[in-house]
Amino acid sequence: MSVRTLTKSAMKRTQRVGSRGPCGFTLIELLTVIAIIGVLAGMILPAISVAKSKAQAATAKKDLQVIVGAINSYHATYSRMPAFIKTRESLNDNCPDFTFGTVLKSGPARSPTLWNRKRMAHPFIGSEFNGGWQGNNSEIVSILNDLIAFPETGLPTVNAGHSLNPQQQKFLDGFKDVGYEIPPAAGAAAVYRAGGIGPDAVLRDPWGNPYIITLDLNYDNKCRDGFYRFARVSQETGDLGFNGLRRAAPGDAFESTATVMAWSFGPDGAADPALRANQGVNKDNVLSWK
């Protein structure tokens, strides 16, 4: 047999060995790859969620600083706090400061509360033990940003005619106006976008919940918030409270040495007046005084 014949024979054998047709993944290999991707996603997604929550909390903290600064600037300009006359008249010795909380609208009694982005009602948070008048932060926003009418309804605000901001300054011009996530419909309230001032003039945090703001309206340089005043929330030891609060009088009178207290429900969008400030859903609240 010649060398040429041997060479051709070897080439044929090589072709037969290499001619197995197109290669593909087996079912086991595909399932293995899918399982690995699932494990990696399970590891990465929680980390992304945590990072997002931390970034939003940092934004909320910055917002609170801006709110407090804007209120102090208004006070320096007008020598008074941004509050309506009926708000001031509702106060007494047991409720010396006013908390703009979660009620749907201002009025002499508790109205339904604002909804979160899941269309669930917030718990009532407001001015406890006062003359009954309640409100949310749209009152402060209307005064600070010189809104004379609500964008949503066209109805006058407490600042009608620029009565509470005659110089027509915009102390909150760092906040953007935001619209609806779900517009109002018959029988259903609207869901408002997060991170700005909505058509209802309510200033919301990065999670779509209203900022809670308490003003020192008896001008003693102390604030008694409608939620954090309670011993069941703030008491740590005796008259010492969590987050630097102290009890000013027997009972539910925990205060901050500040002219403004502002806070957010935090990532979970919740607050529970039956829990301590460092427990459960209250742990992640973002506070201006902490």
C-alpha cells in the first residue's frame, strides 16, 4: 500500500470521527445553567434593593434638612412660623405645638387619612389633645411656596391672596412638582407620584408618603410631635427618650430641643404608635433631629 493510499485512509477516519453533527446543550446542562442564574439573581436582587433603600433614605434625610431650613428661613423673614390662624387657635398647654400629619385635608375634625402608593390608608398621625383642628403638610407647602390655590381643585389655600407670604417668596423651590401615578376616578382616590409636591400640595417622600412636620408654635424652642410625644413610643429610661428626646411634663410629653421636627415613614411606609421608636416598623423612620 502506498503512502498516498494510507494518507487518504487516515483522512477518512478523521472525518468520520469529527462528523458528529451540530452540538447542543442537553436538558441537564440547561437546567444547571438556569439554576445558577437563579442563585445569582437571588444574591444580587436583595443587594440592589438594600442599596436603593439606602439611597432613598439619604434623599429623605436631605429633604428633611431642606424642609427645616425653609421653615427657619420663613421664620427669619416674617418673625412667625408658617401656620394658619385656625391651626394656632387649636393649641393649648397639653398640645403646645402643631403636627401636620396624615389627614386628607385640613378641618376641625379628623378626616380620612391620606393613602400610600398601594392605596392603603395611613394611620392617623396629627395633633393630639388640641382643639380638634387637623391638617397635613399642604398647609406649610402653600405658605412656603406661595400657593394661593390647590393645583388639583383650584380651591383657595390658607395663603389665599398671598396673605401668609406677602413677599411671594418660594422657600421650597428645591422641590419639584409631581403629578399622578394613578389619576383620581369616581369612587377612588388618586395615587400621587413620590418625591415632590403633588397636585394636592402635599410634599411626599421618596416612597410616596407625606412628610410629617411639627412646628414650635408656642415659641419655647422645643417641639412636641404628635407621634413621638407618647411615652409608649419614645420613653427609654425615666424622662429620657430615644433619639435625644426628653419628657417635659408627666405623661406623654416627650419633646425635641428644636423649632421644627420633620420625619418620614421610611422604606416600609409605616409607623405604629403601639411600638417603641426603635422597634418594628418604627425603626426605619427617617428623622430630622437624629
